[in-house]
Amino acid sequence: MSAPQLKFSYFNIAGRGELSRLIFTYANVAFTDDRVVNFPELKPKCPFGQLPLLEVDGTMYSQSMAIARYAARVGGLYPENPVDALRVDMISETLSEILTAYIGAFFHEKNATLKVEKFKKLVEETAPKAFGVLETMVQGKFFLGDKASYADVQLLDVVLNGLNTVPEQTFNLAAFPKLEAIVAAVKTNEYVAAYLAAKH
């Protein structure tokens, strides 16, 4: 059976699209990275009228986390064991909540003062509380031991493209050494390292 033809479409920002790009990249899954410029032209093809959009052999699919989990399954980063999958999904949803809070503060809040306050609360209260729990869930090199899952890649995404985007309010990842080690391990994956280097 031949590999599916994959085209991933999202704006030329991280937002809710970078996770799927990183998962495909980490797993070395071939895909077309379509950085959308003219969204109104593409919008009618989107099942829910929004991005990201994944085209699989000509069929369109939507919803960022559904696409991310598909990428994880295709790339071997989604556990086959149901309990392991439950654990990884639990971690993933926690990380998604942090990213949602970041997007709400950074993109949706128009009041400059409230934007700063919301981001400050995120990096000083909300994220540290969640990361404190996640730190206890690390079972080795990654969340599930020696084998990476999409949750490990998602941790990198949330740190790089959410918590560490405002220099004067950088999140203190060093306070969580096990999570910091996961981020470092994912960043040094040869495909991810090349992808990140090409962005800068």
C-alpha cells in the first residue's frame, strides 16, 4: 500500500498549525507544507470554513487536534496500547489548554494592558501549575519512557510557540527538569533540528 499524499494548509504562523507540522517532521512523514496566503480562496474547501486543513489523497479534513493525532498515527507517535493512548491524550489536552490560553491572550485580546496581564498570569500561574503535574508524569526520556509520542512533540510546540514568545516574560522551563529534557530531546531530532534551523 502506497503512502498517502498529504497536503497540510495553514497560515504562515505557528498558531494551531505548527503541532501537525512538527509531528510530520519529527516522524519524517512526507507532506506538502502549504503556507496559506489567500485564505478566502481556500475557505470554501474547508469542512468548517477554517484552518488548519489536511488533504489526504484529495479528501479534505479539518480540526487541528484531529489532524495532529492523524499525523501521530501515520508517524508512529500514537500509542497502540489503549491505556498509553489515554495517558498521552490526557497530557495532550492539558497542553492544548495552555496553548488556547496563550492564543486568547496573544491574538484575541485587543486591550494592550489586559494582553500583558493575561500573558503574565499564563507564564507565572497557569502554566507552572500544569507543568508541575506534567513533570510527575514523565516516565523516562519521554512521557512514556524511551519511545516518543505526539505529546512530547506538543510540549516543544507549546514552549517554543506559546510560552517563550514574549522575551520579557519568558517561561521558566528550567524549574521542570524532566520536561526541559523532553524539549531538548525533541529539538535535537535530526528532522526537527533541520526544520527549526531553516525557520531562522
